[in-house]
Amino acid sequence: MIGVAIGGNQISGTIPEGIANLVNVTLINMGSNQLTGTIPHTIGNLKRLQALLLQENNLQGTVPSSLGNLKLLNTLRLGSNSLTGNIPSSLRNCQNLIQLLLQKNKFTGIVPEEVLGITTLSLGLDLSDNLLTGPFPRGVSRLNNLLALNISMNWFSGEIPVTLGSCTSLEYLDIRDLLNMFSFITCPSILLCYISLLLSLSSSIIANEVDRLALLAIKSQLHDPLTVTTS
């Protein structure tokens, strides 16, 4: 692997447009620095790039649509910046992506269905702590290989879909503090599905046995015919 690894060094300044000259690079790790400015659109010219790590900086502006040109990209970490605008639908072209981390930014708009069609996503999808709106992203139910999903602290509306239960590989789910998302409570079948999903996930979701028993009690009140085994 040919890479630029300067993460965690408190480096300041901007990412130069000339980074596009590193045509053979497969890894760029500039995370955990003090970089400012925008993400150069020229990064999209690095056709061999497999991992782009720019998390925990002070980057602003929008995510360039040219990132969709990175067909070999498997890891994209842009979390903990001040990025704005929409999540680019061009990311659908990154069909080798296994981890997409965009948390703690200022992204707005809906979650593009095209992005939720990246079925290779497995290690994690984190869109938490943004300003995302629109209906609950139902496309997540297509991510059958996804291990970790965090879409908490956004402004989604409507119901939590029953199809969320089809994410059978999930080991971590966080949908806390979804502002405006209360209507799902009025539908017993959806609430039942959600509780069943929580109970089926790993112990990292259910903090302790008291929480698990509380969920089981609610589940029984909904006249669920299924049985759940506690561990």
C-alpha cells in the first residue's frame, strides 16, 4: 500500500489541490489534525485510493461529488468536521465501500437512497449528529451485511419501518434522540418489531438485565406470541 499517513499530528493549514498528483496513492490519513478549508475536488482523480481518512479536523464546505469517482474506495471517514450541504448521491459509485462515517457534521437534506444502495457496507454507517431530515431512511433495510448503524440525533420524521428488522447482521444500532420521531409509538406492530429487534441485538445495545426485562414486559403487553430468550 502506498499512502500518506500524517494523522494525529495537530497539523494546520489546508489540503492542497495538488494532492491529485499522487496518482498511485491508495491511503490518505490526515485525520485528527487541525486542517481547515474544503475537501479538494481533485481528490476524485486518485483512482487507486482505497481509504480516505479526514475525520476530526475543521474542514468546511460540501463533500465534492468527485469522490464518486473513487471506485476502489472501501473506507471513507469524514466525521467530526463542519461539513455542510447534502450527502452526495455520487457515492453510490463507490461499490467497494465497507465503512462510511459522516457523523458530527452539519449535513442537511434527506439521506440519498443511492447511498443506501451500497450493499457492500458492512463495518459501519454513521450519519449521527447532523441536520438530516425527511422520512426515516428505509433503504437501510437493504444493507444486509451491515454490523453497525448510527443515525441518532437527526430530524427524521414518520415511522420507524418494520423492515429495519431485516438487517440481520446488525450488532450495534443507535437511533436515540431522533427529533420529531414519535409517531412510531402509536403503532403497536411497529413498536413491537422495534423492541424485538433491540432484544435480538448484542448486549452493547441493552445496557443491563433491568433494561432487558423492562423491554420484555412491554413486549408481553403488546400480546406478542413470540418467545424471547434472555442471555
